[in-house]
Amino acid sequence: MTADFIYLMVAYGLIQVIDGNLIVPILFSEAVNLHPVVIIMSVLVFGGLWGFWGVFFAIPLATLVKAVLNAWPTQEHLEQLDQ
């Protein structure tokens, strides 16, 4: 292994870390209207629960959770229905 190869691998690793932990969450947050931190946390949570498939479905599942929470009736809404 030469020094050039090591430099190349370090540069490639840094690009992958920046891409996976910064650029992709920001791009997906604009597409699905979720905060980038929510996307990162959903990948960590669902990946911890279900491994590869949890990581694979993390963003759709986070979007589903957000949609359910937005559609869930609040106490104010229930009181307005009672009147």
C-alpha cells in the first residue's frame, strides 16, 4: 500500500461521511418536508429496530409517522366537534 492509496481512501471516506450524514438528509428533508435531524434519527431508530430493512424504509416510515401525527385529532378539534 502506497501513501497515495491511503490518501485516496481517506478522501473517499470523508466524502462518504459528508454525503451520508449531511447532504442526503438535507436533500430528503426538502423532498418529504421533514427536518434533517428527524431523518437522521429515523434512520438510527428504525435501523436499530429492524436492521437493513429499517434503514431501507426509515424515511417512508418517518413520513408515515408524521402524517399520522398531523391527522390525529387534537383535544381542541374534538371539543369543536362536540359543539
